[in-house]
Amino acid sequence: MKSYQEMSKEELLAEKESLEAAYRAYQERGLSLDMSRGKPSAEQLDLSMPMMDILSSQTPLVSKEGLDCRNYGALDGLPEAKALFAGMAGCKPENVIVYGNSSLNVMYDFISRSFTHGVMGSTPWCRLDKVKFLCPVPGYDRHFSITESFGVEMINIPMGPGGPDMDMVEELVNGDAAVKGIWCVPKYSNPQGISYSDETVRRFAALKPAAPDFRIYWDNAYCVHHLYDEEQDQLLDIFEACENAGSSDMVYEFLSTSKISFAGAGLAAVAASANNLADIKKQLTNQSIGFDKINQLRHVLFFKDMDGIAEHMKKHAASMRPKFEMILSMFDQELKGRGAGSWCTPKGGYFITYETIDGCAKSVVGRAKEAGVVMTPAGAPFPYGKDPKDAVIRISPTYPNLDDLRLATEIFIVCVKLATVEKLVEQHQ
């Protein structure tokens, strides 16, 4: 099989004509398929439905320490809920605060508090001339939308197979006091599925920030989201690495059960040093009298411990794995060796990243939409929605059923081929 780059102009034009006919046939079907967000499927959400039977009007809504979960109190969460998240984070329960249902809301709150009150006594960011944030790319679009909404200057940091370009991170963090943070999804990253290497984690811990209020926003959203029982990525403990490096205050780790239990009714948490937590609680005391402890109790009784979470996540993997494997198999069959781009093969997380040849991502996503397949906008995995190469496309396999996903992938492949051929024909001309 020839790659498209090896074809003559005449061969490319013939291929283009054939692809356009296939594309029109899909358009005429009037399809409506959604691969736009990394949402759990109904099948995945059903796995947690027995949690709804855990509590009844007869259940004593009392924690192990005797706290009435119906009442005020436990600002930082039930001890047993803190212990559950500590198991996920690899830290002590006393280093955890359990929040409501959204870790994204917690991250927004941390940025907002940094602007209005500062970090551990440092100057509030609203009084500074410039605030900068480092953004590993491609990355999570909602991270970038938070910092953009506050007018923060965002700096792209290229991702490699072991995580962000740490030479660039070290130069910027250690040399510029305006750099106040970096967004990280360290395990099965959104959208590439990359897990940070041990060296990368140690280099993060060894940073010597020019700004005393610099923080690593360690969004460990996919820490238990493996696709396979055996082939699992392992992430070095950032807290232990920071403790060894004498930088314990440098990290906020964010966690959530949103893609473990119920996406709209789970739990979120932050793990951090004692100094950081004391600073957080000073403001949290003015903000809340405590979060939903009944929901915390329900989760604890359902999962019990990390073993319970691990067994539950095997069921999620059984639902997700065929979808990932089907897409990757179709890519291998239809796109391998064609010179139409490349893709990742993640061992966990929620996404597959496809990288077209330069200048084709918007065309692919736009064509897919016109054929009835809605995808995440091209450019979304970059700050300000601007992909410098117009090449990265985030694919979200989890939400559609298998048949719909197969059809959507067929259409996506035709769109990739068509955009590639058109670009090469243009170059010939």
C-alpha cells in the first residue's frame, strides 16, 4: 500500500474522488453521533446504581466517630472519606480535604483564592502586573479555560513520552517569578494517555521556583482508570518525592470519583501539605459549613477501601476496553502506513489522541460534523484554542455504544483521509 505522500497528483485526485463519494454517502444518512466529551456511558453509570440502595430512611447516618451526617460539621470531610481519598493519592488522611462533587470547581476556587487572598501570605495575584501559568500541550481544555478566564498568560509546554519538557519547565519556573503554576494530568494524561516518568516526577519535586507561591496543580483524575489488569502505568508518589527534595508545600493534588461513581454526584478532594491545608481552611471556613456528608458516607459504605475501588474500576475497564481496542484496530487497518497522521495507544484514561499532518485537524473535525459526528473542537487541547500546527484531535470513545462508535470511527477515518489527500493535492498545485 502506497502512502499518500508517494502518490502522484493524478493518483491523489482519483483517491479524492473515491473518498468524496464515500463521504457523501455518510452525509445522506442524516446521522447524529456524539464523541465530543469524555463522559461515562450509561452502562458505566449503571455500575454504581447499587450505591443508591446503600442508604434508606432506616440507615443510621452516623460516621465511625459518631458524627451525625445530616447535620453541620466535618468541614474537611468525614475521616473515612478522607482515608478513601488518601488511598488514591498515596498520602495520609490528615492531608486530605473532601469537597463536593466537582474537582474542576475546586481547581477554579484555588485559582480564584490565589487572586483574591494570595497563597500562604504571598501577595494576592490581583495586585501583580503579570501572572503566568505553564500548560503542557496537548492538555485538558477546561484547565486552560480556568486560567484564561482570570486573564492569566498561558505558556505552552510540549509533551513528550515521559511527560512535559522538563528543561523548559525548569528554566521558566526557576527563572521567572511571574510563573505561579503548572497544570498537570500526570497519569493517563488528557488527551494523550501519557503517564509521567519517574525522572519527570523527581524533576518536578526538585524545582526551585523563583516565586514562593508557585504550585503544581497535580490533577490526578485518572489515577485508577486502567484499561488492563496487567498492563498498568505506575506513577511515582509526588508527595514522597517532594518530601525527599524538601519541597512539600509545592503541590496541590486534585482527585475525584466523577468517573468512578456518578459523574454528576460523586466526590472531589484535594491532598496537600499541612501548611497548604491550613491556608486553604482559613478561607474555606468563610465559604462553607461542610459539604455533603451523606454522599460521603454513601461512597464509603459502597467502596469500603482501595480494594473495593480497584474491583469496581475493573468493571469500568471491561466496558471501555472494547471501544478503545476497536478504534485502534480500525486505525491500524485503514490508516497505518498511509502517511495520514499518527495516534497514541493508551493503557488507561478516557481519550485517544490523533495527530494529522499539519494543517488538517480543523478540516477533519469540520467534515465529521457535517457528516453527523460531533467531536471536541480542533484546537481545544491548547490554550486559547490555538493549535500551532492545526494537527491534534481528541477522540472520546466512552460515551457512544459500540455500534455507534464503530460508525463514527468509519466516518472519522474517511474525513482524515480526505483532509490529507486535499492538503497534498494543494501542495502539488
